[in-house]
Amino acid sequence: MLVFSSNSLLKIGLPRYLNTLPLLHFLKVEGVADLYLLTPSEINSALQNKELQAGLASSLFYAKNFKDFLILPDLSISTVGKVRSVILYHKVPLPELNQCPLGITPETETSFGLLRIILEEFFHIKPEYLILKKKIIQGALKEELFKLSGYLAIGDEALLLEREEVFPFSTDLAEIWLKKTHLPFVFALFIARKDLLDTEREKLKIFLSALYLSRAKGLSALQEIVETSHLPLNKDFALKYLHHLEFDFSGLKQRAFLHFCKLLYKKRIIKEVPKLYFFEL
């Protein structure tokens, strides 16, 4: 059970992954916000339940709930091509996965939507999707891998599983997306509840100023950031991974996100194509 403080500071959620360190490493928000490091699915749920007021949420979550949220300008977790931390590990080539059991990490929403589009729309196959209760890499659950034809892993788990060599095949979903659409992919957006603006607009502006400054410093100090990571990863590997990521939400990223949403709507994963509502600074 998640426990959130009852003080008057903004309550903001961020994924507890290596990929958020360029945003977080230099972030100073004392007296303005409490930061909660959670899984993407936990952030989505807490935003939905009004336990968090803002957060770096799954882009698919915004697509489903855009009428209740504002996008904080020019912030995302995105990539142009290979991302390395959203991976389908599998036993046979992609075209042979039809009706095969695929495990899905419980931490994801956007990546599962992207997987469905890639397999069902681009490759015209439909596996059996099994949403797991826990991440595979947690303890004895790793033996469950042998019962599956594939497993969708995200974040740090995807990076760590690359060393396990359990599956002979791995597919980087963002790389396939680029090949098929010639567009970047937006995994997460920084969003805030619209009802937050009635009372907390100024605090949110202060938080955003600190976040933009932290991002600028972080992107110029990736080597330093990698050295502080406690993940058991080769430092050169971790640095190359961070260099693959982008943290803006430019016009091209906006168009790419809306294209993704149109495909989600086609599959009835979302009820309508969202509009992009931005927080005005």
C-alpha cells in the first residue's frame, strides 16, 4: 500500500528508473514538492486517485485521461529509434509468436499498447497476453520465463535482463516503431491535474523552473550521473543507454504521440484521440 504525506507540498511522482536520473540528479524542490519514486503503473493509479497532483506518467495514461490533466511543456521520456529499456524478449522470431503466451510486466501501460500495435498492426499476429503480478526478475519468478514464449520488460528490468541471455531473441520496440513509422516514440509525459491550478499554480511554476534547470544540468553531466547509479550495470553501457534518451516534447514528438494515439484508437484501446492541453507558464 502506498503512503503519501499529508503536508501542503505538491505531491509529484517519478519512475524509479535509471532513465529519470538526468531529470532528478540536480533537482532541488525543498519547500515546494515531495517527490515519490514509483513504478509507472503506481504513478498512473495515484494520479487517477488524486493521491498525486503531478507526475511523469505513461503517455497512454494521458491519452485515456486527457480531459483531467495538463501537459507540463517540453517534458517527456522519449527516443528516436532504439531505447534499450523497452524490450520484448522472445524464444522464436516475431512472426512465429502468433497465439503464443507472452508475459507482460505489471509496471507498464504505454509499452504494452506499443507492443500490441507492433505485433497486431505491423506484423499481423496476435499472441496470448498474460499480465503478470510481479516483475520476472524478482527472485524465484525468473523460473517463470521458461514457461513463456516471450516477456515484455521495461525500465531497469529490461536493462538487467539483457545480461541474463534467457531468450535467444530480443526486440527493441522503439526501434521497430521508428522503422515502421519514421517517427520518434514518446513513452512518458509530465502531467498535472487540472484541478491543481485553482490553488497551486505558483508552486507548480516554481517546481517547473527547478526541473528545467535540473534537466539542463543533468544532460551536461551524464557521466557523473552514471557513476552515482547503484544498478549492477557496466558504466559504459549505462552511459550509452542514457545517450539514447531524449527529454523534450517538441512538435515532432507531439505529432508522433498523436499518431500513436490514432493507432490506439483504431484498436479501441482508447475511446477517442486526445487533445494536447498544456499548462501555461
